[in-house]
Amino acid sequence: MKTRRRPYTEQRPQDLGGGVWSVPVPIPGNPLGYTLVYAVESPQGPVLVDAGWNHPEAWEALSGGLATLGMDVASVRGVVVTHFHPDHAGLAGQVREASGAWIAMHEDDAALVRLMIGYAGDAQDTFRSDMLRRAGADPDEAREASGGRAAPPAQPDRELRDGDLVDLPGRRLRAVHTPGHTPGHICLHLEDADRLFTGDHVLPGITPHVGIYPYDRDDVDPLGDFLRSLDRVAGFGPLDALPAHEWTFPNVAARAAEIRDHHEDKLQRLRALLAERPEPLTIWEVAAMMTWNRPWDELSPMLRGMAAGEAAAHLRTLEVQGHVRRHAGVEPVRFQALDS
Ligand SMILES: [Zn+2]
């Protein structure tokens, strides 16, 4: 797909009308470039949707961008984050320190933040290398793929559930639970201006990462959740979408349907691949067979880890749909087509 994405340096804070502004906040060193932080006006100070990556340059862009639009970061009433990832929740803590704002997120992501805060570095490395071994990664690769994580985000003060109204006096901003990219990802429906903040759930040019961690979990189905969440958003009809990356776009329903088709295709192609290789395969072997944006051999250890997470999520969905069988109780865990 041809991209309309422009580099961060060409982004400017914008008045989107209806008391909604966007402020691009850079993600230093990341090809995604920037997070679009939105400010929604209220008589008691703006509420931010997401906050951006925790970095001095990002803070400069956020506080400076708000100032350009006539808002003082110290007047921010609250920060509602679409999900716990560092390019969204990273700066929320610093905004809270500067303004006394509350931080809100969905209860399922809040639970993950508590887990991350309570998790020491060594325990996290052990978790990761165990997970890679059980997926069939070779031991050297398992070692290389560990390390290099962002600090956990600030603990939220408020937890949201599906259908809750965000504390935004005089306006109606409602949480729509859209699990998939994370278990507690939310979109936010600004009902008084009929627009949808889509976070990373629906982006105009790319699709969000949907993985399963640890890879061999069989009690969740993130990709199945994601597809249902796309249907849910498609049900909103042709609303304008305000995503957390890239650019704002019309007709969220059409884009949600397109992303759904992309994953249905990917599931079909994976079924075909498994049918050609009838022996039981590890998650790592399956990931290496699938098509990524670069050849498998050129993926960094971190990107291979993410690709394996995506492969695992697709395998799990095919298992739930009855197309794939898991050989559990062996290590590494293996998968095999059921109906080849
Ligand atoms: Zn993001």
C-alpha cells in the first residue's frame, strides 16, 4: 500500500474542530515516527487521549504542542490511554506530575501494568528465554532476543470497563473495549462529535501487532478477539477515525473491514502452508515459513520474537476454529493441520 505517512519533522499540532486537537509526539529511534496525542476540550481542562513515549524530546513536543494550541500542560484534567504500550502510556506519569491529572486505562491493561511494575528484570529475562525455548527457538537466538525493554508505565488512578464514560465534564467520551493488540485496548467514542479515537486498533496504513505471550498459551485467543473487535468497530459505521499513529481518516468501518480481510487471508495462507508440511511444526518453524515484510533471515532477534508471537496468535485462532491440532505436553510445543 502506498503510504501517506510523513516524517515527524513535517507534523504539526492541529485544531481538528469540535474542541479536539492533535499533537504529534515523536518516538525517537522508531520507524513509526510519532504518536498522535489528542486533547479534548472541557470547561475543566483538556483530557488527553494517550500521552506519547517517555523521552525528553517527546515531553518537549507534547508540552510545547499544547502551548501552541493555547493549552498549558499544567491544566490537563486527565489522561486516558488506549493501551499500556510505552508509545501511548509512557508520558502519562509525567503529565500527572505536572498537572495532578488522573490516568485512566482499561482494567485488563491496568492489571498488566501492575504485573510489569512488580516484575524484576531477571525474572522477565527468565520468562522470555523459557518462552522462546518452548517455541522451538535455538538457545543462542533465545539469549539474543532478550533485553532492551522500556520502563513500565505509570500505574493508573482509574480503571475503565467497556461502556464507561470518561470523566470529561460537559462532553460524552465512552470507552469501547477492543481487545486484540492488548487485552485491555480501548477505542474512545466521542459521542457529542461522533468521532472515534482508535488507538492502535484501527490505523489507516498499517495493522497493529497481534501476538500471544507466552507463545504456547492455550487459554486466550488474541487474534480471535481482535477480529471480533474489528467487527465491533465496523458497527459504528462511517465515522471519522482519530488513530494514534499515521493520519486521521474517514470511514472507520471500511478500514476495519479491510484489516479483517487481511487477517482472514493470512489465516487461509497459513492453513495452506501447514497442509503442505503435514509433520508437526514448532511455532518457530511456522514463523520462519510465513511471509513477513522482510525475509526471515533479515529479521532482528526482536522482530523474530514478534513474528513468532504473531504466528502463535494465528495458530491459536486456527486451533480454536478446529483447523489445527496442538501437540501439548512436548517441548517445544508443535502444531499440525487437522484437515489437510
Ligand atoms: Zn502504538
